[in-house]
Amino acid sequence: MADISLITRRVEALRRDAAERDVRHQTVFDARAQKLDNIAPGSMPDAWPRPITANAIDTSARQLAENLAPLPSINCSTGVMSSERAKKFVSRKTKIAYSYVIDSKLKSAMPTGCDWYLTYAAMPIVIEPDFKAGRPRLRIDNPMKHYAQYDLGGNVISYTKVWRETARQLAAKFPEHAARIMGGDQPYGRQVGGDVELELIKYCDKDSYVLYMPERSNLVLMETPNLFGKCPVAIARKPQWDEQERGQFDDVIWPSLARNRMAMLGLQATQQTVRAPLALPPDVQRIPMGDDAVIRTNFPEKIRRVGTDMPQAAWQQEAMLQQEVQRGTRTPASATGDVDASIITGRGVDALNGGYDIQVATGQLMIGTALEQALELAFEMDEKFWPDTKKTVSGVINGTPFEETYTPAKDIKGNYRVSVSYGFASGMNPNQALVFLLQLRGDQLVPRDFVQRQLPMDVDVAQLQAQVDIEQVTDALKQGIFAMLSSAGIMAQQGMDPTQVLAQAASIIEMREKGASMHEAILKAFQPEPQPEAEADPMAALMGGGPDAGGGPLPGMDPSTGAPGGVAPGQAGMGQGGAPDLMSMLAGLTSGGRPSMSTSVKRQVPA
């Protein structure tokens, strides 16, 4: 059992150290929710309870979060792989890591998580065991009122989350403590209403999980030992300079309020000008009211309203505040489409977006590091809790479905290393990054595997290369078929029959129409016909050389023709190359008794 008194003292110390940070978090929350009365009471008139200017903080946070939200590519390779076995191991492990991300629905949670990272300077990723499904889950936690302790290596050693929940909901979740939750231990037996919100604190370290209520005398609602042995939390933190978590918009709140105040004053001045009284010359004795009213005077040029002219400095001040808000949010005008028309080149737009791209690259670096830690913890949790359980995972990587069966003890084997990459050209425009990678590849400065792993998209490199190889070999097979068909005319000119080649090509078309793959159709079309079995020779059987007699062909004999090996059909018994022997040459005599020395060459083609 955990020592609740020690845990409460530790949590209170963490809350005191982070008190200033919690105030900043609440202030920026109120600014984004446009609850300006919580920040500056009385700054909003009764007629306009909400600001009349755009919420620059909320707009900038959402836009930058959308640029950070795409998931990176995941690779479990630990170095150069030379064997196919190592490549298959890495490919399977990479698919397991992708299954953690897919099953946790991390893709849809990333926009909110990146928004929290920018606003509150932290994005906690909690790894929780799902014993029903038998696999770990990754969950992005709200960083408001979170308190973490780190070791020298930056790993989380304790994680505390504080939030509030209504008494009615807590009593329904923990019926065994319903009486105390509703205030049964309070003096004079005073009960609280069901809508009263009570504070809960969840504490986790390498030893235990504890959930308790400080407002009910540290009532422990849940306590369980941590069988994992580590604090399963990875936190992406913005760069710090004073050991304080500072969000992107902490210093933009007051310029935004001042800009809204200036807009309100301008609106008030315009309203006073429109509703100002009339100044009339002295000869006007009667002032008619209503539409199309006629005022009779000898000096009509003197009729005017007593208006309040806005000073030029007010407009300058409003423009200056708008620039300060843009500088504070680090959002260039080009990011929102507000580009000066004089900037007509892409290079000029890229120069304006330079600082914006650096923000994206830095955010991807910090979030990618946290994702690596979270996936490594998920691998370790999977192997520790379900080592011998055979599991099947499936999903889609870059539009390519996959399905893999694995056993953690066999396919993880203590290798928890994961590499997360947003691409070689992180922060660059995807089109520019792709051109840059192609230029490196074209000059043979990098291998094809490197380019595939740095693509600005999620790809399974091993499966992708296998598909490329299959396509290349299929194209080579097609080229061979095309070359064979193009030579059909030459075959006919030489006296050969090209109908067999044409029939094979036609059969390929028929099998493709039936749904067969290209290589299967080619294999079936060009499969050689089975040769008929030779009839038994009775003389060979008598001589002991028949197939049933157990005898084989003589040394140097062709078993299919019985002729000496290397002799073409129809040339058996002839000389080398089909030349006639001397007896055939001298078998003829002329009328004078002289031998006929002429000869001829006869070629025979088997029918």
C-alpha cells in the first residue's frame, strides 16, 4: 500500500512550485475562451460583453496546430540491414508500432494535442494497458494542472493530474464512497449539492497508481500497484530558459486586450459622432424631425453635427498593436493569406514564412522525441504484460493495407528502439522537400532507401520497395511479350508458324479479363504441354533395355531418340554436321566407269 501522506506532501510541493505556471495557463485559457472579465474586470461595456476583434490567439493556435498535427513516419530500423531476415524483423516491428498509433486513434487526437503543446507548452502522452484488447494504448492528456518530475535523462518518474468533477458523477462512479463524497464526514452532517464540483488528484510513479480527493480528508478512491515498474508517461515540452513552462501566447494576452480596447473606443467614438446633436445657424426657429424633414435657413452650409474626430494617433496605435500581436504569436501575414501585392515571387513569400517554418520544425522535433519515448514504452509494456500472446494487427500505411501476426516475446525480444521522423526537410514545403530529395538522388549522393524513408508521407519502406520490384519485373515481362509479338512477321517470312505465339498472347488477355495477375497469366500461357509417353519397344524389352527391364540408355545416347548425343534429328548416321560418308559418295558410277564425285546435302526437319 502506498503512503498517502507522503504522496500528498509531494503533490502539494509540486503544486506550489508550479503555481505561477497554473495562473498563466488559466489566463490564456480565459483569453482563448474570450472571458475577458476574468482577466481584466470592467474592461468590456455592458452593451458588448464579447470582444469585437478577431481572437488572434485562438486563430494562430489552431492554424499552427494544424501544421504540426500530421503524424510522422515510424521506423524501427537500428542500422544498416544486410539480411532478409533482419529486414523482415524490422518490417514486422514497424507495423506493430503503427498498429499502436492506429488503435489509439492518435491521428485524430494530434490536432488537439498540438494545440495544447502550443498553448500550455506541454503535451503529455500517457501509455495505458488495455487488458480487454490485450495491447497498450496511447492517450494525449490535457496539460492543464499536470505536474511531472523528471530524472537527469529527461524521463518522467512521477506524473500527477488534477481536475474537478461534480459530486453526483463521482458518487455514481464510486458508490462505495458515495456517502463521504456527498459530504457525510463534514461537520454537522452538511450534504453538498450534486452539481458541486470537487477536486480529484491522480498520482502515478513506478510503484503505484493513487486517486484521492483532498477536499474529503484525502479520501482514497482507487489504489493499485504499478506492475509495469515505470511511470508510463512521455511529455513533449517546448524549449525553456528559466525552468518554467511558457506557452506560445502567454505574452500576447495584454496586447490583444489593448487592441480590443482601442477597437471599442473607436466604435464608441463613431457612435457618439452619429448620435451627436445638430449645430444650426441662428435664423432657424423650428427644427422638424423625421425622414425627408426640411430645415429652412439662409446659411445651410452651417448645418452640421457636433462630431468627435478620431485623432490620427489612434489609428497609428491600433496598427502598432496589431503588429505586436502578430509578432507575439509569431504568425506572419502570409500564413493567413494577407500578403502584400508587391510580393509577387515565391521566394518573397518563403522569406516571410521563414520564422513560421522554423516553429513547425522545432515543434516536430519536440513532439517526435516524445512519440519515440511513448512507442518505446508501449513496446516494453506489450512484451511485459502479454509476452506469449499471439496477436493479429492490421491497418493502413499510406493507403496500403497490412495485416501482421506477432508474438511480443518473439518479435520484440527486448528491442524497443523506435525512430520517428518528419522527413529530411522538416519544416520545408512538401513540394520543395520532394524536389530536394530527387536532386540528391539524381546525383547519387544518397541511396534510394534513404529517399524513401525521408518522404513527407507515411510509407512502409520494405513493402514499398517490394512493390516497386514487382512492378519493374512485370514491366520487363510485358516488354518481352511485346518483342515476341513484334517478331511474328519475321517468323512468317522465314517459314515459321507464328500462330502459337499469337494464341499465347490471346490467352494472356483472356486470363487478365478473368482477374488473373500478369505473371500468373504469362506462366499459364507459356506452360509447356506435357510430352506423350513413348511406347515400349518389344525388341528393347527383349534386349533388357526397356523401361520395365530396369535398364537405362547407353552412355552418350539421347534417351528420347536413341541417337548419339548432340546429333540433330534426321542426321543420325551421317557425318559431322550432316555430311554424307565416303560410301555414299562413291556409290554412283558414270557410264565410263568413273566414280561420281558429286555430292549433295539433305536437311530434314521433323514434322
